Amino acid sequence: MVDVDARRDEVADLVQTRWGDLLTEIGATVVERDDARLPPPPDLMLATGTTGLQAYSLPREVGGEDADALTWGMALEQIGYRCMDSALPLIMNHQVDIARLICESGRADLIERYAMPLAQGRCGAGIAYTEDADAFSFRTILRRQKNDYVLSGYKSYITGGQMSDFFLTYALDETGDMQACLVQRDDPGVTVTPSEPLGMKTAGAASVTFDNVPLPGDRILAASDGLTHAQRFLSNQRLWIACAPLGRAQAVLDQCAAQLSGTLRYGETVAELKNVQASLGRMYVAVESARAMLYRALIRVTQDRTEPVFDPVVSAAKCFAVEQIRFVLERALNVLGGYGFYGNPHLGRYMRDFSGLTLAAGTQDILEVNLGAGVVARASRPSNLVHA
Ligand SMILES: Cc1cc2nc3c(=O)[nH]c(=O)nc-3n(C[C@H](O)[C@H](O)[C@H](O)COP(=O)(O)OP(=O)(O)OC[C@H]3O[C@@H](n4cnc5c(N)ncnc54)[C@H](O)[C@@H]3O)c2cc1C
């Protein structure tokens, strides 16, 4: 049995000691960068590599520390708690998992050329999967030319795309199978265009166009069943993308309590009003229950007990945690009164930033449909029938 509270305290100390100043520094400029749609500055992104943060959960062969999924999820939670820039952990999640997939390929050439510099913060990368189509109708196409390939298509939204030196992308080949390949930003025919999203404006997101990009054969990361490759990426992302916002929800709850303890109405502090205390209590329930779900899912990943493509507990944890995180922000707006709306620039930004959690790594709707289908499938097995 893992003592999650003790582990959480250890990870909180570790993140504060090793990266606390860096996280504070990145968060300090977030309001101006959010207005200007600018990602964290390059020197600070480099520092996430040189201080070992990017590599923390990666294998030792790329300079990592092999932190397990529970520890990495808790580290992300602490990053979310300490860093006011919601986009930083999102950018890092994507980069870390791209490096991890490259390491898992066992290809020494790709590990040295792409995973190692990524782990060390010396380059950036993004995952270019989404296009305005379902996976079976992708218009991003990989055509064979002798031993090499030509890539054409368009990917609509890539976290960290503006800072990416290479992309992990997915395209259909001439047989209709999906392949995963690595495309460099400086490959001829690659055009990166900054996005203008509703939230996560500091994530440096971009779209990318591939116009007959010549690709050497050694850039193919998965030569068949790229759909499973992409789903493995997305399955882990479901957890990572919720962990940091959970930390931020905890920070918002703490800040509400502090702010309201100093706000006087009718001769007493707002924090002493019973309805406000009940709201804070419900926010506490939301944070604790989301944390319990996420930790349970993280432990399953750590113990290698998950389904690789669609794990019901991981997906349920993402769905539930995202709802609770958004609930905390709504409640915060309610208890903070005008201060939350016009007295402070952060709460509204978090509401915009975290609105996208309902879409990213599988929309809530699709996850719920798949979870429900699993319930039906399990119930229809005769051995599972129980009479009410
Ligand atoms: C913060 C953020 C970061 C992101 N980062 C990246 C990134 O780095 N790389 C990347 O490639 N993409 C990224 N995305 C894109 C994201 O993966 C997609 O937006 C998401 O998968 C939804 O796909 P879509 O936009 O095509 O929606 P659509 O598929 O058009 O969905 C529209 C609606 O239809 C519903 N729907 C669609 N299909 C089904 C179905 N089969 N069953 C039931 N309902 C369905 C959906 O639930 C939704 O309500 C990011 C998105 C966000 C918000």
C-alpha cells in the first residue's frame, strides 16, 4: 500500500526546493504574457531542462530520474500549485511524453537526436495530431518515395507549437494505415502559424502546414497502427493535464480563504459567514475527491495495471477531476464577489485556461460514451448479472 499523503509531502518539498524559484519566476510575468499571447521566455524553458525538471520522469538514458507515474503526477500537481502560468505544465507534459515515446522506440539514433535535447530543454517539441477530421478521415497523408516519404497536410492545434523544433505527427499512408513520424520545423515545406485560442494563451500554440515535406525513412517512429501509438500518448495525457490544474484549484481555494478572512461585511469577516464557509467546504470536497480519483489512477499506471489505449479508471478520473476543478473556479467567483471578477487578473484567466480541459485528450462527451459502452459490455456478460 502506498502512503499517498507521505509521498505527496515529500514531492511538495522536492518541487519547492529544486524548482520553486524557477516556477515563481515563470509565473511572475504571466499576466503580461497572457495579454501578448507569449509563452514562457526561452531562457526559462531552457532552465526547466538544465535543472532536471523536464527529465524528472524520463529514463536515465536521457539524463532522467525515472520518477514513477504517481510521483510525476504529484510533481505536476505541485507545479500547478506553485506556478501561476497554467500553460507551463501543459507544454512540459507534451514534451516529456514525446521524449518518452521516442525512448520506448529503442531507436538510438532518434533518442540521441530528439529525445536527449528535449529532456535537457535544449529544444522544444509538440504533438501534431488533431486536424478537422476523425482519425479515419485524416487528410494528412504520407506518400512513399523509394526509401523515403513525402508528407502533406494540416494540423490545427499544437500546444507549444510556436516553440517546437520538431513535431510528432500522425498521417495516413497509401493503404489507409496510420503512421507516426517526426518532422523538423526546418524541413522544407513546414509552416507554423500561431493560434489565437480562448485560453492557455501562454502555451505558444500553433497550427502547422506540411506542404510536400520530404521525410527521410528514418523519421518514421511507428510504421503501422499509428492510431494505437497516438492513443497511448493521449491515455497518459488524460492524467497529466488534470494534475497541474488540481494543484491550481487547491491554490485558488487557499487564496479564497486568505482573501475572505480579510474582507469585512456587517462587522465580521466574509470568511465567518456560514454560507461562505459551506461554499469553501464544498470546494474542499471537490479538491479532495478529485485528488483521490487522480491518485488512484496514477497508482494504476505506476503498477502497470492500465489498459494501454483506453483505461476506464484513468478516463473516469480525468472526467471527474475536470468537473471538480471547474466547480472550484465557479465557486471561487461566487464567494470572492466583485474581487474575483474585476479585482484580480488571475481567476478569469484560470477559468479560460481550464475551459479547454473538457476537450483536450478526449472530450468529456467521448470519454463518457466510451465509459458507458464499457458498463454495458460488462453488464451483458452472464457471470456479471446480479438481480436487484
Ligand atoms: C488546451 C488544449 C490543448 C490541446 N493540445 C493539442 C496538441 O498539443 N496537439 C493536438 O493534436 N491537439 C491538441 N488539442 C486539440 C484537442 O485534442 C481536440 O480539440 C480534441 O481532441 C477534440 O477534437 P476536435 O476539436 O476535433 O472536436 P470534434 O471532434 O469536432 O468534437 C466536437 C463535438 O463533437 C463531439 N464528438 C466528436 N466525435 C464524437 C464521437 N465519436 N462520439 C460522441 N461525440 C463526439 C465532441 O464530444 C464535441 O462535443 C488541444 C486542445 C485543447 C483544448
